[in-house]
Amino acid sequence: MLHMIISGLLCGAVLGFVLQRGRFCLTGGFRDMYVAKDNRIFTALLIAITIQSIGVYALIAFGLVQFTPGTFPWLATAFGSFIFGIGIVYASGCATGTWYRAAEGLVGSWIALFTYMLMSAVMRSSHFAGFNTEIKSFQTPANSIAETFGLPVWVFIGLLVVVTTFFVTRELRKPKLAVASLPQKRTGLSHVLFEKRWHPFVTASLIGVIALAAWPLSEATGRMAGLGITTPSANILQFLVTGDYKFVNWGVFLVLGIFIGAHIAARGSREFRLRAADGATSVRSVGGGLLMGLGASLAGGCTIGNSLVMTAMMTWQGWVAMLFTILGVWTASYFLYVRRPAKARLVTQTA
């Protein structure tokens, strides 16, 4: 139990610190692909996936960790991920983004986080057992992409390396944009950790290493999985309501650690500040959090569980989930950032 607490909190704290200091949130990254035609965060995500994929399958080859891809519930994955994608735009953050922004003092993120946890817990209750069983019955027996094509998984990892290298090279060749920065007030390690702007590719590399380390750390406690946010978030609420310790595992301490690490980073960089949400933001946060919990529960994971971890494991669930999450983000972004400003300009011109 002590090992579970220490390793879970430590892994989560390091992840939360990196996420907060690197401002790494896939909601903005997926949105910017459509709204700003900026693929930097998506490219960074590919870096994290690649590092994790190479590392975990090397650990599997040496018999140090285990992984079973299971079946592929295609309907629940696609539909749930699309709903989740819409939700994270209205909540102004993905699962990890909501956790680390709550640690920065954003009340809107606290609202989204609570409703996300609530809906995730509700979806795991007996009230939705029939619905979950029915929608997840639409599945294929093979979730492994390598198994589907009858090829070694390293063929697909090699392809991922090539694709990632292409995107990274293309991004690095682009002209660097001038970014305003505050005057340097610290020196040495303090400047690097709390003041210097982190490059998204550096942040992604660190996340990939952390995601890799999560596998043996988690499996050492009997939890046979890597990083995950949705189920542990639901487990926290279920434990608080029932007091049943069956809901307490390594993942619970992971997400609590994310909050702690992000709070330390926010305090150290002087970015912590309690910021109240107005009425419109609060309503969006409630709706976004509910959609996040619903979608991630159906899809079997969020942007971390599916778009980072299951993609690295070369599963259909991971890559299909990421595709439909992006489509959901783009759909919500159209109504919030594209269509609405266009209507506002039209009203101004005709007034």
C-alpha cells in the first residue's frame, strides 16, 4: 500500500508539474489544428506517443510488463470520443488540463472537474449497466492493429517513428515566431523550472518518458495499465461516497499527484490565483464536464487513456478515439470560435 501511494503520487506530481509548466493541453492543440492551422501540439503528442510506444514494447519484449489489447468496441469508442471532444472544448480543458488548471485556481475548471468526476462515476453505476453493455456490444474481437494485419507490432512502431520525424522536421523548419516574454528574474535551475518558457517538444518528450515509467510502476501494484485519468477520477468520488477501499488504487494517487505537482508548479511560477467564473463560463463548465464524463466512459478513456496510451499500444481503440476526439473538438470549435465571431461581424456590419 505504501509503495502504491508513494509511486502513484510521485509519478502524478511529476506529470502535473510538467503539464502545468509546459502548458500542455490537447484541447487547445486539437482546436488550433482547425482554427489557427497550427499543428505544433499535435506533433508534440506524436513525440510522446512514439517514446512511450518504443519503451513499453521494449519492456514487453523483456517480460517486464504485460499488455492485453482486448476487443474493440468501435461504436462506443467513436461515439464516446466525439462527445468527449465536444465536452473538452466547452469545459476549456481536457481531463489532465482540467486537473492542472484547477490546481492553478480556476473556479471554472473546478466546476468542470467535479461534473466530469460525477458523470464518470454515474456511468459506472448499475443504473447504466444495461446501456453500457448494449452500446459496447458492437465490437470486433481484434483491437491490436498488428494482429489485424498479421504483422509484427514493430512494423507499425517504425511507421510511427517515420511519421513523427516528418512532422517534427516540418515544424522545426518553420520560421520562429517572436514571442513576448517577461524579464528574467531568476537564475539557474529555478529559472528553467519556474520561469523559462518550455518548448512543446521538450514537454512532450518528458510526458512520453513519464507515460513509459507509469507502466512498471502501476503494474507493480497489480494495476495492469499505464496512465489513466477518467476511471481514477470516478474512483475518487465513488470512494468518498461509499468508503469502499476497492476504489482506491495506483490510478487514484496518480491523479491526486497531478493536482499536487501542478499546484507546486503554479505556485513556483507565480501563476496560482483564484479566478471566479462568470455565469456563462460556469454553465459551459457544467455542460462540458458532463459531456467529458459521458464520452470518456463510453470510449474507454480520455485524451490520456486513449489518445496517448492506447495509441502507443497500437490499438484501433486508441487511434479511432483520437480521430473522433479531434472531430468533436473541431465541431465545438466551429460553433464557439468560427461561426459565432462570423455572426458577430455580420451584425456589426448591418447595424
